[in-house]
Amino acid sequence: MTGVAILLSRKVRAIPATVWVLAIATIVTTPISPVAGVIADLVQNLNVLLIGLPQLALVGMTMGRDREAFSQLSWKIVVAAALTFTTTIVASATLAELFIHL
């Protein structure tokens, strides 16, 4: 998948490879895909935390590359990020509790 995403990102330069990976992964894991079951079996034992941490590091490195743009952001971006993270966690926990008790 990653190789295909890199090739696609070279053909369509406006869309980064990470977006192509997400799009391809979403398409091949939908229930209508003939390979969805195989992929689900391959990744069912992966720890989501171990996959998510490198992604966060990649985002951090990407932000670090453009220090000038990052330094122009005001303190309000910190508040917006904190609210976004908090809302995401609270909404996820609420939905999880809702579905656990159904």
C-alpha cells in the first residue's frame, strides 16, 4: 500500500503520500472489498498505540521543518489544540461507554 501511495503522490504532487495511504487503506478495508478479510486478519493483533506514536512523531517532525510558519502562530493555537484533543477524548469515551452499555 505504501509503495502505491508513494507512486501516486509522485504522479499527483498536490496530494501527499500520507493522504494516499489513508485513502487506499480505507478503500481496501471496506466490507465490499474482496481483500478486507485478509487485511483484517493480518492487522488484528497490532497494538494501536504502537502505530499511533510514530504517526505523532511524524507530524511533529513535519511541523518542525517549517519553523517560521510555526513561530508565526500565536498562543491561540495551543488553546485550540488542547480543546480539540480534550473534545476528541471525551467524545470517544462517551461513545465507548454508550456502546458498552447497549
